[in-house]
Amino acid sequence: MKNENLYNYILGIADNSLILGQRLGELCGHGPTLETDIAGTNISLDLIGQCRNYYQYAAKIKGEEKTEDDLAFLRLEREYKNVLLVEQPNTHFGYVMGRQFLFDVYHLMFMTELLKSKDETLAAIAKKGIKEVSYHKRFSGDWVKRLGDGTDESNAKMQEAIDDLWTYTDELFDMTAADKAMAAEGIGVDVSKLKDAYYKEVSEVIQEANLKLPESKYFIRGGKKGVHSEHMGYLLADLQYMQRTYPNMEW
Amino acid sequence: MTLTQTANIDTHLIPILEQVSDPEIPVLTVLDLGVIREAVEINDVIHIKLTPTYSGCPAMDVIGDDLEKAFSEIGKKVTIELVLAPAWSTDWISEVGLKKMEEYGIARPLSETADKEVLLGNKKLVKCTNCGSTNTHLVSQFGSTACKALFKCDACQEPFDYFKCLK
């Protein structure tokens, strides 16, 4: 296929949004309060909207009559290239907000860089998405502070969540072959360059939230290469059920 | 910036476009909302370019179907293309649209700077659509749809939606 790197590159970005959107969607009707429930599904909707834009573009590049639905619903686990962070389960609300915050900080930096892409479609998706992602970050960052700086119990739960999720952050800055090729062409983002700014911003919020920076230097990676955590299989079983059971169904 | 200045729309199509409204804010037509970027008739086919308000706005599919239906009633075929650039802005909502929105119970988007102030809870600038007081507070940055935030009036105690500024 022509443009193989571009195709793989777009799928990687799209998968992050799809999988996190799916996780947040699972919370629909289960949020701790009505407002947080609605916020979670709003953010999910933004992410799924963004991934639809990416998948439509990737499907066009792929040709072979592929559609966005084929790409979102009919690939195998090893073919999804999302980072491990976004597939982690919704343990509790603090964990969900911690996961969201750690991704949002990265996501906004990523989108801000993607805006400069030489690829017009990617730049346009970023232009649209950047406004949405700034809202997400404000929301998740506020909750990290509120829970971290809240009661002893909320502080302990938030700390535990950050300690656990921290191990998935370093993978955000790994460069796959497609990442490298696209960055070299001025189409993709060199995410390895975002690392310092990311940890600086995250650390500031963590300190403001009365939380401790995790000391662990042990990081887990693999999602970008298609090697996922155990949770991913269960997530996909839910996500793909309708298309697998009723092939070619349409909403 | 008003819609007529930025969108390329054949004038004879306007009466039909005016019949299609936003499914989530039914008082607004697609023209009031500014989501139609182009509508031109070429060889009996209407070519429409539509831009989403938010990436995941579910109203877009419905609006597309409604446009097809409205034009099929006068025997015209329609092609719809979703365009992302330039990104939709709340500046594209017409003044008439903003007034209709307020009457419907949704506070109009403020300027970009004012929007940040209210969504961060620093200033009370959003006017209650029920009693007009600005003694209001933000309940949630995310409201009943992607484009709205939820507010409550501290004067009359009524909750109401605020259309978030998007530039």
C-alpha cells in the first residue's frame, strides 16, 4: 500500500481516542453524580468524534472499500496501537480522572503540535479537536486537585491511582517506525520531544493537588506495538460485539 | 463575521434550508447555526458542505438526513460533504439565531476571554435566561449536549444551559 506509514500513523492516534472514548462510555449511567456522568459521556463523545475523523481518513488511504467501521470494529487485538494508559479499567472515579488527566496533558500537547502538520486533514482535525481537549484537561485536572486535596480517603485513593497509572506514562513518548517516518516528513509529531514539558506540567498539578510524585522509574510499555494488557481483550469483546454478531450492521 | 459573508449559498436554496433545524436546538435552523458552508445547485443536484460544531456532534447525521429529505420533497438530489476546515466557531451563529436561542432558554456564548472567566468560575457574567440576573454560577462545564455548559441562577434558582464559546 502506498502511504503505509501515514495509514499506520493515523490508526495509532485514532486508537487512543477510540479506546479512551470506549472506557468513558462504559461509565454512562454510572457516574458518581449526574454532572460528572454527563461530563464523562461528553468527553467520550468528543473522543469518538475525533477518532471517526481519523478512521474515515485512514479508510480513504487504505482504499479496498474499507470503511471507518471496519477499522474501529473489525481489527484484532494486536492490530490496535493505542497506548496502555487509555485501556486501563475504570476502577473508581479518582482513577478515571487520573487516567484522563495523564492522557489529556499529553493529548493537548500532541494536538498543538499536530496543528503544524503538513497534512491538511490532520491539521484540520487537530484544529477542531484542540478546543475540545482543552475543556477535557480543565475538567480532569480540577478533579485531580479536588480529590488529591480533599479528605484523607480521597487523597489516598488519588495517590494510589497516580502511582499505578504513572507506570504507563513513559510509553506516550515512544516513537514507532511510523511515528519516526511521519515526523521526518513534517506530517507527524515527534512525541519524544514533548516528554520534559509533559512531566513538568503533570508534576506541578500533582504538587498542587497535595499528592506525591511517584518515585517509581519502572515503566510498562507495549500498546504502541500491539502488545496490550489483559484488559484490552475484554474491552474489545464489548466494543466489537455488535459488528461480530451482526456483520455489516448499521446504526 | 456573519454567515452570509463566509458561506457560499445560492439564494434560491435559502427557503428550503430554513426548513431544516438543529435536532437538539429545534428553534435554530441550520442557517442560524452557521453549519452550512456551501450550498450550490449544479445540474439539478444540490451540493452541500456541512461543518460539525463539535467533532462528535451526533446531530450532524440527522441534519444530513433532514437536508436530503427537505430537498427530495421538491424533487432534488443532494450530495453532502462534511468539511472540517475552517473549524466552526460560535461567531457563525447569526444574531437572529442568538436571540431565538435566548428565548428558548439557552444563554448566548460570551466573548472568548469572558467565556474563560466564567468557565473557571472567576466572574459572574452569564445572564439567567429566566430572570436576566447575572448572579449565576457554573454547575458543570459539560451540559446536555457537547456545545453547552450547565448554569444555575442564584437569584431565581432556575437551572439553565449556556452555549459555550468556541473559536
